[in-house]
Amino acid sequence: MIPLANKKDLKPEDFPSDIEGLRMTRQRREVLAVILRDRDHPTANDVFRRAQDRMPTISLATVYNCLEALVSHNIVRQVNLDRESSRYCPNLSDHCHFQDESSGKIHDVVFKEGVKLEDILELPKGTEISHLDISLKGNFGNK
Amino acid sequence: MIPLANKKDLKPEDFPSDIEGLRMTRQRREVLAVILRDRDHPTANDVFRRAQDRMPTISLATVYNCLEALVSHNIVRQVNLDRESSRYCPNLSDHCHFQDESSGKIHDVVFKEGVKLEDILELPKGTEISHLDISLKGNFGNK
DNA sequence: TTTCGAATTAGAATAATTCCAAATTCCGGC
DNA sequence: GCCGGAATTTGGAATTATTCTAATTCGAAA
């Protein structure tokens, strides 16, 4: 179900040649590897700089192309907080994002067991949800 | 608590000279009046075009300035969906946003009675939430 | 009425992202 | 292995929303 979620140390060249119907090119492997390795919700530009370590000729446009391909094939998730640049996240399970205001860092937060949207929101009957985005900002108590 | 939420038909010139500690200039009144009148979550540019009807000399920069002043004084709320331009909303009560994928229109959705965040999310004890954003995308069933 | 800080303005600047057209790579069939 | 068409990559230009800047205007208080 989340085939790649735990493959933190898989080398790019070991990825299968096709993931979720997406042909894995050299660049796409590299971009994906960066996102799986450093799970700190990097921006496109972060990914670009990191990918350059192993692939100095990769271009920013390609990073954007790869990210869009990976996102549209549900291999990685795009995270938007306010008007900041998009960030990318290899965690595909249902979760939301908490931004610590003192560090700016983003943490994944999961739902409590058994929570369903219909229990929380007044939605017209029959409403179909295709995307859900929850983001929080605040501070951890122990500070 | 939500002093302006229902003042749909208040004329700009009738606004008090100070709202939530913000001095109400001619331009700020006009911008606020537009947001209170048309509750369709306009973008800054929408607000600009509408404000020009009654105030042809207002500038886009001013609209941005006014919006930022109104938002930071908690008089209107800024709504960000994905990477689209920010939208503005006079509804200050706790609610979230549902974007109908077929029309693009945005609807307010409220929480069910008594729902609390701590009941829904696995948050480290003591976490303080300063901002919460929930947005949904999908379709109404009856279509 | 004068004054002074705040607000407004037009236009330039910025930043993230997308677009474009050319060059390269990939892959199946010969 | 070689060829052709399709997909991908690339650098740079273009776009878009928003912010910045510096000059001007406004407006409340003295």
C-alpha cells in the first residue's frame, strides 16, 4: 500500500524501473531518493540542491517536472502551508502537518484511531471528498 | 465577538472610525465593505476590481495593504488553498473550506457541535495551536 | 491652519513556478 | 546493434502573485 514509505536507504539505482505506472528515469530516481532519505519536507529548491550532489547536471526545471510526476502518480505528497513554497513528503498515509513556530520545522501528525471526517464536519449528505488538507501552526508545550 | 459578520449592507461610510484597534481609512472601509457584501471568497485582485467601482483611484498595492491590515487585526480571514492566490473571508467563526471541484466555488463548512482538536489528532501533550487550517476538495453528491 | 506620522500610490523588484523550444535519451521493432 | 518516434531533460524566458520602495497625500490633533 505504501511500498516506498520505509525505503530510506534504498539507492536510487535500485528502484524498480516502474513505480505506480511511472517510468523511473535517472532524474526521477534521484529526486525520489532525496525525498525518501531526508524526511524534513524539503522545498523544490531544497530537493534541487541536494540532488545536485550526486547529479550535478540536473536542472531545477527537471526537479519540478519530476516532483509533479511523482505527486500525480501518488508516490510523494505535496504539502502547502500558507503561501510558502510547496514542500514534499514521502509519507502517504493519512496525516496532517504541524509547523513549529519557533523552529519553522514541520512535523507529521496522525489522526486518532477511528476518527472519520463525517463525525467531525457538517457536510451535506453525499459529499465526496477527494482531498483533505489539515495544517496546524503553534508551539510544543515543553519549551 | 464577531461584530461585523452580519453587516452585509452597512455602507462603508458608516463603519466606525476604529475597528479592533485599526484606524478605518476610506480605502480600508471600501475593501472591507466589498468583502462583507460579496461573500464568495474573492482574491485580492477580485477585491481590487470591485473596489474600483466606487473608488476608481484605489491601487492594487493599497488593496494588498488593506487586506493585510484587516487580516492582522482579525477583522477578516485569509484563506489559502493549494498554490492559488489567497482569498478573503469575513466569517471569523471556526470553520473550514470546501472547494467544489466542478464549479471551483468555495463553501464554508462548520465543525459538528463539541468537536475538539485534541479528540481528533495525536498531538504531543501541551502542544499549543495558534492556527488551524482545514481545506477540502471534492464534489457534492447531488449532481 | 500647521504639522507630522500614517496611509496611499505607481511602478519596480522578487520569488516560485510554469512554459517553451531545442537537445538528449529511451525503448520497441527491425 | 541501429532507427524512429515518443518521452524526458534542459536552460532560459515568461508568468503570476505578492512585496518593496520612494514619493506624495491625507487626516487628526495641536
